[in-house]
Amino acid sequence: MIVVYAVAILFFVWMTKDMTVASLTHDPLFAAYTMSVLIYILARFVVAMFYTPVFDVGYRPTVSIIIPAFNEEEGIAGTIASCLDVHYPRHLVEVIVVNDGSTDDTWPRILEAGGRRPRFKAVDLGRNYGKRGAMAEGFRRSTGEILVFVDSDSYLDADAVRAIAQPFSDPKVGAVVGHADVANDLESWLTKMQQVRYYSAFRVIKATESLLSGTVTCASGCCSAYRRAAIEPVLNEWEFQRFLGRPATFGDDRALTNRVLKTHRVVYQETARSTTVVPTTMRRFLRQQLRWKKSWLRESLEVWRYFWRKNPGAAVFTYASIVFPFLAPFVVLHAVLGRLLWGSASGLWFYLIGTYAMALLYSLYYGFRRKSGLWHHGMTFVAIYMAFLVFQTYWGIFTMRDNRWGTRDSTVDHAPIDPELLTVLAPEAA
């Protein structure tokens, strides 16, 4: 069915080629942008075809799995269980859970799930410091050469730690991001859409960045690992980062990746798999996307200054990925207003063809790779992106000083951890 659908779309585009050519002739700047985006996206897919993960080379460093948690009473037990059950030498791995001042039953659930085990540490901060504070405290309590950060609504596959450790056999690698799928993918059309998007974001975008000299720009919080020696020099600056005079309280993963990437390679490891819970309502989804867009805007300012020193191919892709979102809203308005105000359908037609081609590419790629019936939900994501998310770039700029998460009532301030408020459950002697 996928093949038939693709052939039908290609035939449709061919039959309407005259109108497409007219768009190129009458509005060359608009058409040039659209063609540039299509070439950019196609190039990413082509490069990603050559990606292969690092195979098991027998590298077994000591590992600390760190789980920062805030008001996750429903899912934290499953997250802890998945981390305690990983297939990795027991004497080489520890699990540290940091409760960031939760106001629900997260702390009791942590104690129930972990218990007094030889390789389990539980820390209650006593108040809410924000995710960075919890992550940093987990780092200070850890002993591993490699630190694996796992979000409290994410779950590791049994082989995830073994797989994510392998790229660190290269001393130039400072961070590794695993592959994340959606845990609640079948819950609604919205979660199905996010599953298709997640797959493309990891298997295409991060795979391409990884191939280009290890230049992944965001090691996502679902499952990412860092070399201790790469984090230690930047920990304090990252923990208390400020932007526009305000504490940077979100985008922790992208900000930490950015600092590590300046001195090390950051790569993607497809075989280090995890799943994560995604928003189930459009309101929470849009708020999450806005938070991610703000962190992207903030960190892109830093990326712009140093990325030219990286792999030339990586630099081209990265600078293009920064420029295109700033132009996209004007392109959308140009296409739509051109039809409504001036009665010109050519620009709108060309825009719709380009959008549909991009949606089709993401959807068919997922369908061929995963052999899943969810493939057509990729079309939905592109429609939502063009209708709503494309305008979040400028909304993110206008609301940049608002550093609330939007999807949770976490603190918007930075403060050093108060040792008087700490409760620490030490591991039981082996």
C-alpha cells in the first residue's frame, strides 16, 4: 500500500508540473527557498542511509545511571526497574535517583522501587531546585566514568547501557545519545504522530549529525550518556546558566550537549534504546514544543559562534537548520496571503506541493524502516508544523524571558543545594 501511495503522488506531481514550473518562474525567491529546504531534507535522508551504530567492542567502563524526578509518582517505579534490570556487570553500574522536591508521592515510590540495594542510591533534595540542580546533585553523588541520564518518564531497554557505553571506547567521544521511541504511541492520533516524528528525529537528524564527525547538537534527556571528564569542567557554569538576566531552567540536555560538543565528539547510538511518555493533549504538546524552541533559540546563539570550526558538511547542515526556521513563517504567510489578497494560486500551490512532498518523505521512510501501520501519521505532524509550530520561532523570541516549563510547576530560580534539607538513602553493603 505504501508503494502504491508513493507512485500515485509522484504521478500527481508529474501531471501538474506545468503549474510548478510557473511558480518557479514567477516567484523565484519563494521557489528557491522551497527547493533549498527540500534539498536540505533529502540530503539528510541520503546521509543517514550510511549510518551504522558502534558494535560491541567489549568496552565496560563503570557507569552511573542518574534519574532526576519531579512529580512522577505514576511512572517512576517503572523507570527505576528498567535501570536496575539492565544487562551490565552489576559491580560496574549504580543507579542514583534524585527527588527534586516533588509534592506528590514520588519519594515514597522511589523508596519502594529501589529499596536498600547494593547499587541503588536515593536522594531527596527537600525542595524544588529544578532539573539541572537534580542532575548536578546526581553527578556529585556518582562514581562512574560514564554518566547515563534518564528522564523520570522514560524506560531503558535491557541492553541500552551496554550499547551506549561502546562509543566511549573512542577517547574523543564526550557524549552519546541513544534512540528513543514513544512508550504511549498507541494512545491517540497525537501520540502516534509523535512516534513517527521521534523516529525521524533520531534515525535521520541525529544519525546524520553523528556521521559528520560526531556533531549531534542535542543529546536528548530520554537516554544520554556523558564522559565524567567532559562534564566536570563545565558543571557549575551549566548548572547556574543565565540568559537575558534570567536563570536558564529548561533545555538542560541541549545546553549540556553544547558545552561538551565544543571540546569532544557527540554521537548517536541507535542500539541504545529507550521509550518515553509523550504529551497526550494538544495543549501540553504545544507547550512542550515551545519550551524546546526556546532552548533551541538560546543555544543556537552559541552554536553559531563556533560551529564553523567543525566538519564543513556538519556546519552547512547546522547553519541551514538555524536559518530556515527564521524564514519559514514569512514563506507560509507569503504563500497563503498571495492567494487570498492577490489571487495568485501559483505560490500557494508550490508551497502545498513542497509541504506534501516533505510529509510524504518522512512518512514513507518510517513505513519502510519500521514496517508499521503508523507511517501515515507523519503527514499529520508536517500539517501541524506548518499550521502552528512554524510560528513558534518568533513567539519563542517574544516570550524568551518567561522561563517556566509550561507543562509542570517547577521552580524558575537557581540555588545551590542546601545540605541541611537533604535526605540520602545510602546503598546497602554488597
